[in-house]
Amino acid sequence: MRHFPAFTTAVCLLLTCAAAAQMPTKSARIGMLCPVRCVGPGYTAFDDELRKLGWIEGSNLTIERKALEGRYERVSELAAEIVRSRPDLIVGPSAPVARALKEATSEIPIAFSFVAHPVEIGLVQSLARPGRNVTGVAAITPGTFLAKQFEICGSFCPKLKGWLC
């Protein structure tokens, strides 16, 4: 599951770059605003997925990472800094970060992850058609999370399937 945000972000990056249909020839730039620090297994998976798609940091990719270090009072300030640097894509891995990024730009594509109820909080118009410049991976969607858990449990233990569903 940790690869879903990385995959979505990588796809968004490829869609926003002019050379995306072939092996990248220009350098792409990603802005990343992290809630705490921009390190850990999720960020490593993100880098790994980009590498698999041919995007190598320091070669044809630059990632500008800014970390809130838990200081959410700075989220608007750092979002504005990232927008001013004009990256090709901005990554926002949390609801408060994604909201601040959305308020800071309506032009640069934004990919979010780990956001519960993105429609209800106003990040996207709908899950099927996010609209505008914001898209991402919903952590929880109404009415589906528990059902998906039961489905997964049932697939691992068929004896439980009839009892759970």
C-alpha cells in the first residue's frame, strides 16, 4: 500500500512533462512539502518508483524538499515558497499540506496522499474526476474502507468470507 502515493505522483509527473512519452530528456522538478520530515519508508518508496520509471534525482530530476517538522503554522508560508520555485509537480502527503498547496496555486499540478475524504474537505470535485490541478490517493473513502477490509480478510481466509459478508 505504501507504493500507491509514489505511483500516483510518478504518473502525475510523467503527465506534466513534455518529454513524458519517451525516456526523459529534460530535467523535471518536483516540490515536496512534508508534514514532519521528508525521510522514511514512504519517501524511499517514492524515490524507488520514480527511479523505476527512469527519473533519477541528480540526473534528470530535482526534488526540492521542505519539511514542516510538525509546525503546521508554517504550512502556508512553505507552500508559497514551493509554488514560487515553479516546479513541474508538487507533492503534498497530508490533508493540511494538500489544502495549503491548493490555496497557493491553481496552475501547478498537486498530488496528495494519506488524505481521508478529499471530496468532503474540498480538495477535489469527485474521486472519479478530481478536476483542476489536484489529484491523489484517498486514504479512506466513505463506505468503502471497512468493506475493503472484509474483502481482503475473506480472500486470505475463505472460511470467513460468508461470515464477514
